[in-house]
Amino acid sequence: MDSDLEGLSFTDFMLHGNLNLPLVQNTFGPNLDWSLINSIRFDFNAQNLWVWGPRSLRTSVASAVYDYLITLDPQPWPGWSFIWKLFVLPRVRTFIWKLAHGKLPSGDYLYGLNIGPFTLCHFCGLAPESASHTIWNCPKIMPCWISLCASFNLDPNVLAKFDTGIWLTNRFVSKNSDAFFKALIANLAWIIWKDRCNLIFKGWQPKYHSIFGRAWSYCTNFFNSIAKNIMEYSIPSCPLKNISLFTDASWSDSSPVSCGLGFIAISNVGQVLLAGAMGCSSVSPISAEIAAILFALDQCIVRLINHFDNCVAWHYKREIDSLKSRIINTCSAIKTIPRTENLLADALAHFGRSNPHLSLFSQGLDRPRWLEDLCLSLNLFF
């Protein structure tokens, strides 16, 4: 190449209204599609048009070219736009984009390019190491995805099509939890790939049992950092066996009913198992708080253990077994929390003082509108 590239402009490639083919070949080499280049005709009288015109001052040329190429596809996959809307770190979005394009440097991918040898999955050693197998189908990784389904009360069969990207384009959970659900999947896939790379290049053995908890922690921290509501009552450290029981009492010595008791039992995925309120008499605020705890435990024992109904949605064997073990073994933790973090139990306690008769709320029963709205605002559901 002996062309002067410093002052080179497009007009230098033109000669008598056509391309200066010797200069083009001298500049770009002989490997161009010359049949296509020879077919190009220029109309110097036509109006100039932007092909990759910037949409704003902050849009890069690469972004404009990418958008232009996407528009050439008559039926583009709708998932591309969803990738960039995920509530995850930018590097995770880029990773999901590469995964969707099939461009992750897995052993199978590199072998197809004649770059590396044929390799089996570094986790299980049972199948060729493709990105799809490593992230979605490896038996060593499947417990992570089973934990995801259990946390959102999903049938594990939905996992069969996750490698097609259906998790991006379809909604599998409630509208309030959808953004968190998709972010959790993206983080799970990213952490699995990171652990695979650490195993290969650093010799670090993966801790498969911790992958789901780490992904949940990343999501929670990210959502908190952008002040976006998430399932505030979920406890990711115990994704499969956890129930939270919130109680409160509203006490007054000047009303006919001295106190109201309220409680709400919530599973780790944000589902309300049982809520209740009633009024009673109490000699002090402390005795009222103790009465609220006893009231909550009594109702949970009666309604969720001794006389459960198989037809209602809050009967789940795992949660019930957890509740039994906590009551029998007294391994529960009792904590005092601010009223701002106990809004539901507090509201139910005030409701119980105004409505002394026992009121219980669960799926399949009539519930007041204020309770529905309050649960919705906290991303809880019956």
C-alpha cells in the first residue's frame, strides 16, 4: 500500500464518475467483492441522504450502524431491545447480548473456528462444552435454575425453552416482579459463565450451592441502588425454606377496645400465606405486642397446619414444614423492626382495633381494597 492515507478523501476514489478501481484495490487489498463493487453506480445529481445519521449528540457511529443493520432484518427477534432494558450492570447486558448471538468463546464455538481442541463441559464432563449446555442444561447447574423456579412458584418445565431467549420476551411472573425475575436470570447466567472461566483459568472450584444466592444478592443491591421497588419481604439467604411472620398491636387506653392485633405470614417469594386482624383487651402496650405474636402463631397453627385446605393457594408443603419445624424446635428469630418496615401488620392492627371481630384474609376470601392496594405497593400478592 503506497497511498497517502493522511489526506485521503472519498473523492480520491472517484475517476470520471466511477470508482478508481486501481486505487481501491491498492488501498483495501484484493479480497473485496469486486462483482459488487463493479455494479455500483453513482448519481451525482441526486440528493444527499444520511444512511447512518446520528439520532442525538450522544449516539455513536457504531450504534447507528448497528441500528441500521437491525432494520434490514424483515422479522427481527424482539428480544434484542429487551436485553438493553434489563436492570443489570452494563457488562451483564453485553454478556447476554453475546450469549443470544452465540458468540461466547465456549469450547464448542472455538473448535468450530479451528482455534481450539474439542472439549467437554468443564463442570460435568458429560457433553461438548457449548454455551447453551454450560449455562442452561448442565446437570451441575440445574439446581440453580430449580431454585429460581421454586422461589417464584414456577413449574421447572418452563426451563426447557429458556435457551431460546423466551425468558426475555415472555412474562412468567406477576408484572411487579417481572423486572427482578429477568434481572435474576441474567445475573445467574453471567455468574455461571464467570465460574466456568475461573475454573479454567484460575483453577477455582465452583461453589454451585452459592450461585443462586449470589445472583439474588447482585439483583437486590442493584435494585436498591436505583431506588426501584423489589420484593421487599423476600429473604434470598434461605431461598427454599423461609416464612416471615410480621405482627403488630395498636393499643389505646381511651377506646372501648383497648387494642387491635394484626399479623401477616409471607413466603420467601412474596406470597401472602395468611393475614389476620382482631380486637381484644390489654392492660399495656407490651402485653398487646405479646398478644399479637400469640394471636399470629395460634392462627397459623390452626389455619395452616391443623386444618389446612388443599384447595387454597397458600398451602405449600415446603412452607408448612418450615413453619412446623420453627414452632416445634423454637429456632425462629424474633426481631424488633421499625414501623416503616412493618406497614402491613401495623395497618391490620389498626383495622383490628376498629373491627374487633376476627378477620382473616387469604386467597379465595374477600379482602378489603386498602389491603390489596397496600400489598400491591409492596410487591406482595395473594
